[in-house]
Amino acid sequence: MNIADFLSLIEKENEPFGDLSSPLQALWWAKKGYWENAHELAQSAGSVEGDWVHAYLHREEGDLGNAAYWYARAGKPVCRSSLSVEWEKMVKELLK
């Protein structure tokens, strides 16, 4: 699957399908505008990828201090690009 396929499924479907990782499911819900669903999945992922998505979600929320903590846990620098650019970068990397 590539990012175009992922975006198409977000537009067409009401829920992510089961074989997506928790971090990708979280990004799915974030794109749909369901921050709480996304946050719950990212927080419970228990992985570096989940921590990265968790950081993104707190950045989206505007809680930059909390976001910085989660970026550090994920081993990533605090992102300075737009949220949409970061979201796309994350999806592309997590779909590999």
C-alpha cells in the first residue's frame, strides 16, 4: 500500500482495517478528525512508532512540551514542518 491508497481508504471507509499497525490506525483517526481515538491508539502502541505518532498528536493539540517529551522517547527531533507535511512523512515511513 502507498500513501495514495491509504488516503483513498480514509475517504471511503468509516474505520481502519484490522491489519494496519496501531500507529497507522492512529494516523487514520487523526486524519478523520478523531483525536481521542488516535491518541488512545498511539498511547497504547508500546513502540517507538507509537511514541512518534503520540508526539505528533500532542503537537497537533498544541501541547508542545508534551510533544517534545514524546519526540525524545521516539528518538526523533521535534518537528518544525507543518502538521500535514509531518503526517504524510509518518504515513510513508510507517507503510514501508
